Amino acid sequence: MSTRAIVPASLLALVATGVLFSAVPLVHSQPQKKEYLSELEADKIRDAETQNERIKLFLSFATDRLQKLNYELGRKAPEVHRTEMLNGLLNGYSGCVDDAADLITLGVEKQQEIRAGIKEMRSKTKEFLETLGKFQKEGPEIDKYKESLDDAIESTKDAQADAEKAAKEIAPPPTRKKP
């Protein structure tokens, strides 16, 4: 092989390597999907037009996780990977509550109209804490998911505190003067 053929071949290999490595950051720059959300749930969040809608969706997904957890704890014939499933439901619940709280904080910072989302968070976190408290006191096999349950309770308390703080910080609704 002549040196003329080697130079274009090595140049081609160098260019191909450069193209390959320049494409790698593109893959990592795409937003990552939340591991605890299904494709349908992620699409609903993405398609929601307002922060209020997103907050309410995350809270409804959290409610679903708690309902599934309650169902699974009451089953007579448990699944093979019961411990992983129970912990997964609690971790998914915590992720949903955390994301809803983050949206509230972001909404306050951006001065968005999120009063309905704050109201929903304040209401739901009270319900969530009652339900989680029952699991903590009466939950079967609590040793299998206690750490995740404690984390879920802590996340809920933090989200409740964030909602209370946001309710105080958010600007009051506009008042209209009568003519």
C-alpha cells in the first residue's frame, strides 16, 4: 500500500472518530426521564400547560403510589420481589411529592399563578401523612420498607413546609375595583 493511500485512510478514520465522539454529548444533553414515572405519566407532565396542572398531576401520581402500596400490603399472596416493589412504590411516591414541591418553589420564584397547586399540596400532604402514619404503626413486614417509609414521611413533611412557606410568600390575587 502506498503512503498516499495510508494518509486518506487515516484521515478518514480520524474524521469518523471525531464525529463519533462529538455525538456522545448530544445523547447526554437530553433531559433524563424520571425513573419512577411511566411513559404515560411523563407524557402527561410534559403536555400539561401550567405549573398548577403539573403540581396536581404529580400529587395524583403520588396518591396512586400510596393506593398501590396499601393494596400490596393487604394482599394475602405476596409477590416474589415484594420488598423491592414496596420500596419502589415508596420511592416513587417520594419522587412525585418532591417534584411537586420543587414546582411550587419554582413557581414562587418565577411569580407564577400557582395558588391552586399550593392549595392542593397543603390538602394532599395532610392526607398523605395520615396514610403514611398508618403504615408506620400498622404496616405488615415494616422492617422490609421502614427506611423508605421514613424517607417518604420526611419528603411529605418537607413538601408540606414548602407549601406553607409558598402560601405566605406568593403575591395576593389581584383585586378589581368596582366602577
